[in-house]
Amino acid sequence: MKNRILLFIPGYNCEKQIIRVLKQLDEKVLSYVEEVIIVNNRSTDETEAAAAGFIKENPELPLKLLRNKDNYGLGGSHKIAFRYAIKNKFDYVIVLHGDDQGNIHDVLPVLRKGVCSRYDSCLGARFMRGSRLQGYSAFRTFGNIVYNFLFAAVIRKRVFDLGSGLNVYKVSSLKSRYYEKFPDNLMFNYCMVLAASFYGQKVRFFPISWREDDQVSNVKMVNQALTVLKMLFSYLLSPDSFMADEHRETPVDNYEAEMVLDLQD
């Protein structure tokens, strides 16, 4: 039986890039992906209008457009998508950021070879052999590699990336919703790496291409670096407490998104 795969594209203020991302959805990609949801995290630009226009121009594509009922952050959008995947009984959910830094075709070898079936998550890595970086500074590359080593030292497993924009998760590994108290910001993926180790999940990294040209970064490097170090130290002191703790600045009882456009019904 063919696996049911959901492609989740989080979008926030990426009106210039979202169409380029959606144009990646060719026949090769759609031979694996059953459905695509674009989750607009209350963008303040024309991201939603651009995505809606593309969907209307391509009604044959299995695209749906959702809008978060509040600005939940990148982590919150993940929680929306994970819940959607669980509710609709998908086998896998692929995450591809809507800012056109990653390329969905990099995950096709992982799908074609059936690698996902042997792991709880397959994480795209920008900093391993075979990866390709374009427009990414040497300073940021070095900083990421240092943090990869720090995390690897704590969890005693190799880490090649703490949070790229192209990942695959086995939905069965998400059903306990262990991630609900993780931060709703960019720290969400860092916690996911720690959680995978804590819960004994099997993780596989794979090389990806990554580029930066007209994207707008939401990363405040110094502040994020200190926050990540604090997080890692907290986990090192007590992994059990870390996983049980509330990590959100503003806890949300129920993450909700409304369907904006669905031409498949």
C-alpha cells in the first residue's frame, strides 16, 4: 500500500518566494505527495494572496491554504500541521519552508529508497558531506557547526543540523504530541532534536541544498545563541524535567487554523 504523505509549507511574510516554492511541485514530487497544505501564519504582506492566486491558477494540484487564527510562530505552525497529519491519518509529513531556501527535490532520494520507513524522522542537513550552501556566510556556517557539536556531545549522537527548512517526520512518532509545550518560535526544531534523543527515536540526516538571496531572516543571532545554550544546559542538567517543562512564552490551549482555500472538495 502506498504511503500517504502530506507536504506542509509554513509561510510568514514570504510573498516574493512562495510562488517559487510552489513551482517546485512537479510530477516527480507529486508522485509521492498526496496533499499540500500551505499554513499562513498571519502574514502582514501579500503571502496569502500570492498563494491563493497560484492555487486558483493550478486547480489540478492538491493544494490547500490555511490561515492560523493567531500568530503562533514557526513552532506553532508545525503543531497545526502535525495535528492535521494525525487527524487525517497521513503516514508522513514533510516540512518545506515557504521562503525558498530549500529544495523539495533533495528529499526525493530519501523517499524513493524507502529510508523514511526505517526512521522516525529524516532531517535535512546543511552542514554535512554532500550538502550545498549558496549565499550562506562562513561565520554562520562555523557557528552552526559548533552548535551541532555541542548538541551531539550532550545527546551522544551525531548531529548535522539543528533546524533546516526541509524535514520528514513519521506521523506515528508524533501522535503522543510530546512537542506541545515546545517553544512556538525558531527554538521548536532544537527541542525536537533533543526530544528525539530523549524518547529513543531513530533519526537520519540527509544532505540538502540551501541558498539565501532575497529572503529576510528572522534570526537574531546573538540572542538566539544565548537562548540555545541556556536550553541545552537545562536539558543536560535534567532531561526529564526539560521534557516536562513549559517552554512557551505564551501557552496556547488549542492551536487553530481556518481553511482559506480548498479547490479539492
